[in-house]
Amino acid sequence: MEWETFSNDDVDQVLSHLFAGSQAFLAEICDWLMVADHRQQFLADGAPDLVQWVSARFGLRHSTAFQLVGVARRLQDLPLLRERFSAGELSLDQVDAISRMATPESEGELIEEALGLSSAALDRAARRANPPSVGDERSVWERRRLGLQWNLDLSELNLHGNLPGAEGKLVEVAVRSRADRFGPNPETGLFDDYSTRLADGLVELCATSGNQSSPSVQITVHADLEALTSTSETTGVAELEAGPVLANETARRLACDAIVETAVYDDCRVLGVGRLTRTIPGWLRRQLWYRDAGCRFPGCPHQGWVHAHHRKHWADGGSTDLENLVLLCGFHHRFLHEHGWTIEGDPDGKLIFRNPNGQVYPPVRPGLDPRVRELIRT
């Protein structure tokens, strides 16, 4: 494409039409998602709900699938919002926020108000429109929660949540007492911002037990030998279990006071314990988690409460080695034992799941129909 032949107005117009068309497609997708939902089509493919099915079937992040399904369900009662969405006048994010506030009686007014708001302001309005009920009979204790949200490149963790008054004060006092012990920053000679010292206090509270008789909390770092022994920052790789990649120097800092385990490799594969036992030792389970990082069933988001599945059962001669093991959540683990599903492929690469009829799941998505592609281009 010869970019110089297009003016800025041409580019703006093309992008405007393409974005409007993409929203119209998403509106149509929402309608068809409800068809699949009413038929419970996801059950035939081994998904417990529509969100997981959409995530696996169409290769979406779980959060994106969750948003699409939520919008699709709420649009069933909001015909005007659905019409403006399908006309390309509103984005998916705008429709998501408006649909969480609107009723059939108020949707028209809310749509006009939303058009003048930024995305952040619209999201805030949606949150404010659904505050916790003052008359909620559940106790504060039942509403306790803590959210741990990593950013996309796993370099930063965001914490958010709420605690009951007494427990909240306990945490506050403990963190503040640690933060108050920190002196000036040795590099600047000045005290760091208090919120920074609170963050450091929380980390110190988690990293130390307060006495030498109790073990501190443990984290697992998978590091190439070169990452720990070379002075180069580009030789070898170190990363936390199911988490961020570390700078080599950070890995060396963590290794100063650590229990070191050695993983033995044969032709780039971690060995296991063979036929000695069906029980998976801790070091091998850590290697399994490092490789799989959660349930391997397509589209399943579960990282906790997962089972180590022997692809060839130990009773049938299967070994307790990494290449014969795969992590599955309890729901999908039953599929492999009681429901007749099978797994093929290389566990270090791509695994192929087949349903009881032998069909690959998820099936290969067809490419865009050339007629539709041509329609988009025109």
C-alpha cells in the first residue's frame, strides 16, 4: 500500500468506518452468543459455562470473553442500546458501562449522557450507579476480599480489596509499624514518600517471620545456571513460578539466602522418578507448575486447585515423569477419566484435546469469507 497517497482525512475516515464496522460485528456476535447460550452449546465441548467456551473456541482472553458475554446478556433487555451498538455509534466498552446502568426506561437518556464522557468517567458512573446496598444484611465479614491483579507483562502487582474494621486496623498497624522503622533513603539522604514506605513495609512483613525459629514465606525461582553465575545480564534467564521474568541480578539477590534445588535434564527434558512411585515429589511438581502454569484444557482460566494428571495412567505402566504429566483442574480432570476425552501431542509444546467422538477441541476457526473481506475493504 502506498501510504503517501492518502491524506490525514482519508486515514481518519477509513479508521472511523473500520471501527464502526467492528462494533457492528461485535453487536451481531453478541446476538449469536445468546443463541449458543440458550442452547447450552458449550456443554458439548466440555466447558462449564459460556465464558470459558468463548475463550477457548475463539482464542480470547478470559476477561474479554467475560465482557462480551456480559454485554450480550444485558443487551437482551435494552433494544435501543443494541440498535446504537449495531450502528457502530458506540464502542463495546461504552456499551458495557451503559448496560450496567441502564433500564429500558432510562437507556435513551443514558446513551446521550455517555457520548460526552471519557471512558474513565463512564466507568466511574457505572460503578457509582451500582453501590453496595446499605440495607445489605450480610455482615462486613462476609464481604472481606483481597484482589491480586498482575499487569499484562507480569512486572507489577496491584492489590485491592477490603477488610472488616478490626482486621483492617490490625493490618494497618502492622504495615505502618514496619514502614515507620525505615530511615532515609541512602542514595538520596531523604525519606521516601510515605506511600512508598508503606509498600516496603508490607513486603517486609510478608518476607520475614519476626524470629529465626519460624520459616519465612517461600517463593520459587526457576533460573538457568548461567543467570546465577555470569556477570552478563543477557546470559541465561530467571523467572518466578507462573510470574514475571527477573533481572539476573535480582535472581542472584534472592539466591543469597535460599534453598537450592537442582533439576536434572536429559536432552532438554526434565527427568522424573519413572516407575518408582505414582506420588509426585515436590521438586517435580514445581517443574510441572512452571511448565503448565495452570489447567491446560483450552480456555480454562483455573490456576489454583489443579491436579497432576498421568497421561498414561501409572497403573497401566505410565511413569511419573514430566513428559507423562499435565495439570488439569478438577472439572476437566474428570473429562479425561470418566467422560472419554483424550490428550495427544507434546506437553512441552502443543497439546491436542479430543472429545469422545474423536473431534479436536477447539476446532480450527474458518478464515474470513472473501466476500466479507471485500465488503470491509469497500
